[in-house]
Amino acid sequence: MRTIAIVNRKGGVGKSTMSTHIAAGLATLGYRVALVDTDSQGHSSLLLGMPDENGLFKLLIEKQPLENVVRLVPTDRYAPTDHPPLGELFILPSSEKTHQIPHQLEPDESFLFLQRMEEMAEHFNLDVAIVDTAPTMSPLDSSVYLATDGFIYVTECERLSFDGVQTAIEHMERFGKIRRKYLQRDSRIVGIIPNKLRADTRLHRHNVSQLAEAFPGLVWTPITLRVLWAEATNVSELVYTYAPSGVEARDAWKMVENTVRMLESWQTAETN
Ligand SMILES: Nc1ncnc2c1ncn2[C@@H]1O[C@H](COP(=O)(O)OP(=O)(O)OP(=O)(O)O)[C@@H](O)[C@H]1O
Ligand SMILES: [Mg+2]
């Protein structure tokens, strides 16, 4: 299983929105996917219309078994009824008790999150886990970074949001060294998604081209700012079911296709 975390140290840029759409899109295409929410805001569940539950806390702190905390997401929550998914989507939800996790983990439990992810991969026969992260760095993030194979950075097309990406990349590099040392595993940037693009502003176009220059080959097609994304969120739907033939769903599919391409190139690199 590959673990991909969706990150930016800046809030409100679209991490949860893109996490759920990538996870659901991959499941629709045939992957067996877990969406893992590590943010106490619990937005992944909210976006999918699933119950607000302290799944991550119960798993890591109360040591409850996986089958008590991981939920299968009903297909009508994320795929149009005439296009049923070929794979399956599970969710490991978070809620307010996620705040307490770092304070209650034992000092020797830095790798517990990784261990539980590996058990989950085996138990549910998963191909990929998509991890939705919180905007503020907490000690829980260290555990998440140690378990993460690849990072997708979601950013608004503004300078302050780019700074959040830069900080997150520095964290990835720091934890990458520990992963290499203790796990002999690399971590990589999967992609950078410029979100909430206002294509009619010169500033946004300029910023996106600067980003592409700084990270050659890693910046994906920007996602335009459109109110339909927020409208879908308002009724706990994804754009795939809310407006399946809209430009928003088309933008979301491009993002999923990019994720698939990266997963496949990863596979090829490993088998060679
Ligand atoms: N392309 C877009 N166009 C318009 N609205 C968007 C777009 N992408 C996301 N949004 C809206 O922006 C808001 C914030 O998105 P989201 O909750 O995904 O951000 P986040 O980075 O997860 O926030 P946090 O840092 O609080 O976890 C939501 O209301 C969402 O519907
Ligand atoms: Mg969020």
C-alpha cells in the first residue's frame, strides 16, 4: 500500500476537499482506498456525509481493533448511481479527541501510526491510503510523516499559501532522513495542486508559473475557484455526484488521473 498525505501548513486551502475527491476518484477507478483523517476538525467524514467519530483516537490510544473504527463508505456517497465504483472506499474518521492523541501516545510509540496503517492495509487489502492532515503542526504529524510515502501539496495561488507548502516540504525532508535511516524507505513529492485559481487575475497566473518554475514537472493543472465546490460541501456531497458533468468534476478527475499516473510510475520504478 502507498500512503499519500495531503498537506499544507496553511488553513482552508482545500486539503480536505481534495483528499476526499482523490480518495473517492481512485476508489471509483478500481483502487481499494482508505481515507485517513488526522485532523480533529473531522472534515473528511463531513464531506462524505459519514458520522462524526473518534476513530483515530480509538485506534491509536484505546487500542480498539480496526474493524471497530474503519467504516466502509456507501457507494452512493461518492459515485453517481449509473457509474458504480470498481473499487472500495473506507474511512478512518477523526473527531475532537484527535487533539489528545499526541499527549497520550507513549514516547516509544512514534511508529504506532505506521504500524496501524500497515495492519489496515493487510486487513482490508488496500492499495492506497490518502491522509487528510491538519493545518497546524502537532506531534501527531511526526508519526504521520514517518508513515507517508508521498505528499500532495494543495495550495491557493497566493504567496502565503506557497510559504505553507515550503514549510511542509522542509518537514518532509526532515522526516525523510529518519525514514531512510530507520525504515530504508524514501518519501517523495507526488504533486502540487494550485487550487482556487482565478484565471482572470494576472497575479494568479504569474504565481502559478513561478510555482511551476520552482518545482518542474510537479505542478498539476490548477483547479479553478468555483462556488459549486462549496455548494457540494454544503450538502455533504462530492462534485462527482452533485454535478457529474460540470467543470468542477472534470477538474477533480484530472487530479485523480495525475495521482494514478504517479502511482503507476512508482510501481514501474520499483519493478525495474
Ligand atoms: N476550487 C475551489 N473553489 C471554491 N471553493 C473551494 C475550492 N476548493 C475548496 N473550496 C472550499 O474552500 C473551503 C475550505 O476547503 P477545505 O476545508 O477543503 O480546506 P482545508 O485546507 O482542508 O482547511 P483546513 O486547513 O481547515 O483543514 C471549503 O468550503 C471548500 O468547499
Ligand atoms: Mg481540512
